[in-house]
Amino acid sequence: MFKGLCVSFTVIATTFFSVSISGYWAFGNLAQSSVFSNFMVNGIPLVPKWFILMSNVFALLQVLAVTVIYLQPTNEIFEKKFADPKSHQFSIRNIMPRLISRSFSVIVATLIAAMFPFFGDIMAFIGAVGCIPLDSVLPMILYNVTFQPSKRGLIFWINTFIAIIFSGLMVLGAISSVRQIILDSKTYHLFANL
């Protein structure tokens, strides 16, 4: 499990940091909140169309996987409330509440995304205060609390270092995304067609 976690963090760090560093190098602070918007200038793609298509497919797959993971606790609460535990799991009585509750959450998210033309900034804030602590801070703290590695050992200090660094990134990300939301809310209006 630990080796798999190390490989996972290595792959994530190399892919995300390489994209963010090269994106900032290429576009500077003019980079759009959506990576794909940076590849279009006046409606003309700067890269081959197959590249944009594949990038969108991979982004969709990643969003689907993340959505399944992060919405599962909410889905469980709704399904326990509206489902019938005496009926079979795949009966119409249990499938319909599941379909309705999950569809409702997607409709609400889509409506919010359509309302705000600066939805990328809102997602950046949610990522800063929600995803970073759950993915990069809390696991390190829980590992140190649960397994209590020696404070003289390397693992304890690596976990502590990761938790501190990502806590700082969380604060900086939250501050910068709130600032960007405030700036964008002065410029745009609800349901703006950009």
C-alpha cells in the first residue's frame, strides 16, 4: 500500500507540476482558468484538433473519477434516507431514488457552473479548501497520529513537512482564488455569455 501511495504521489506531482510550470512559462499570469482556453486564440486552435480532443477526453475521465470519489458520502446519505433497505439493492424502489438524487446533484452543479462565468475561480477555491486538505494534509497527519513513527525518524518529518507545505499552499490558494472571485464578480454578471 505504501509503495502504491508513493508511486501515486510521484505520478501526480510530476504530471501536475510539469503542466503548471510549463503553462506558467508559456502563458505567464495571462493563463486562463481552463487549460484548454489557452490553446485557442480568436477561435483558432494553436495545437492540432486531435490534441484538444484527447485533452478533453482525459479531463472528462479525471472529473468523472473525482466526482465518484468526492460525491460518494453525499450520495450515501441521500440513498440511505430515500431507499428501502428491505427491498433488493437493484429494485426499482431503490434505483429511482438513486437516479433522482444523483441527477439532482449534477443539475445543481451544472446550474451553478452556468450561472457564474468565473466558475473556474470558484473551483479553485473549493480545491484549495477542500481537496488539498483531504488529499495532501490530512493523510500525513493521520499517518503520524495512527502509526506514531519516531520523531527522530525520516518518515515523521517527511509527513510533517508535506503537511506544512500543503497547508501553506492551501492558504495561498484560498486567498488568491477569493481575490480572483472578487475581481471577476465586479466585471461579469450572472449567466454571462463569454
